[in-house]
Amino acid sequence: MPKETAVYTHGHHESVLRSHRWRTAANSAAYLLGELRPGQAVLDVGCGPGTITADLAALVAPGRVTAVDTTDDILGRAAAVADERGLGNVEFAVADVHALDFPDDSFDVVHAHQVLQHVGDPVGALREMRRVCRPGGVVAARDSDYAAMTWYPQTPGLDTWLEVYERVARGNGGEPDAGRRLLSWARQAGFTDITPTAAAWCFATPESRAWWSGLWADRTTDSVYAELAVAGGHASAERLTEIAGAWRSWGAEDDGWFMVPHGEVLCRV
């Protein structure tokens, strides 16, 4: 496929949105919060269902947030979140991060959470994010790193899950181990003032284990990811059912623990 072209591995199945709606600026963009000020103009790239977007809008009001994603459907969901919270300073647009339809120097902050792992040209995407960011502004990106995810107990089916997921994601033109590459990509994109950090989600309480294992079990058999896994020859439907069962077994463990590490970069323009 062309360099800029990649297929979004997860799609927008309910099991995916269940995960995305849990995200907040506090649990997913803490490294950026110290840079936010009232009155700023923010671009939120790949906003998904808009929970982080809404948090950013509340923090920069009366400034404005422009939220972009690839389809009207997901933008409609994000707009509903903004409406529910009474936020009138958010606007939405369909956009491609490789070719943003905004003038140079349009925003004080350009933010992307879990986006660069899914695009065909992450360096080009960062260059484009830099182009629309004003001098003195910041470009912020955070991505998980699948190969660095770890869990206990070492359920064999989850090893298979990771192997299959990484094959599917790379087959779709993405890079599932993006977190460790963000600093390198940012340097290649021309940034010189970069603050690289890392943070993690941890799912270890009974409630969070049940939630995390359940959404991944459902995603493994019922989402676009499942369709792509079978169509691409990465796993049979029967194998995916086995992996989903492994997720549910892990979720039932009294001492189950799962960590999702993220790389982060805060790039000054």
C-alpha cells in the first residue's frame, strides 16, 4: 500500500469505543497538561469519541479546540460528548493527518493520542502537525508500545494475542510498537526541542481487569480487527475464539495484572 495509506486496525466497534470513552486528559495526556492555558487554540488529531477533546476544551476555554478524525460517524459521537458537557468551544472536521486542511501556524497546541501507530507515514504526520503549530507552540504525541506490554499470570493465549495483533497491525500499514519510536520520529520530522517521557496504564483491580479483559475478548472476535485478522490470513476464527477465551480466563484471575506502557513526546516549535 502507499506509504501514507494505512487501515485503522481497530475500527469503531462498541468494544473499541468502550476503551476510548474511558480516556481522559488526566489518564491519557498528563504530560501535556502543564502546557495548556486559557485562550489557546488546540488541534486534537484523531479525536475518536471525544472524551479527551472535551477535557482539553474545558482547560483552554475561552480558547477553541478543533477536533479531527477520519469519519463523520465518530465525529458525531465526539460532538455529542461536547454537547453533553455544555462545551461551545469545540468544532469538528474530517481530516487526514498527512494533509491537514489548515493554514501554517494555526494552533498553539497540536495533540495526537494513539494516532501515529495507525498511520502509514508517522514522520510525515509529525511534519504536518508541526506545520500547523505556531512558533512557541507544542506538538504532543502519545502512543502505546505493544511489544512492551506485560501481564501476570503468563497466560499462553495472551502471547498468541500479542503475536497476532502485531501481524495484523503491520499488515495494515501501522507500527504497533510506536511508543519507543516517537522520539526518533520526532527528530526525523525536524523537531530539535523534544521532551521524551513515558507513562503506563495498569489494570489490576477486579473491576479494571474485568473491563480490560472483556473489551479485548469482544474486540478479538467481533470487531473490524477480527475481520482483518481472518481476511489477512493472520488467524482463523477458531483461533480468535481461543484468544478471546484466554482474555476472559486472565480477567478472572484474582492476582491478574496488566501494564500498557506509552511513549510520549512534547515537541516545541
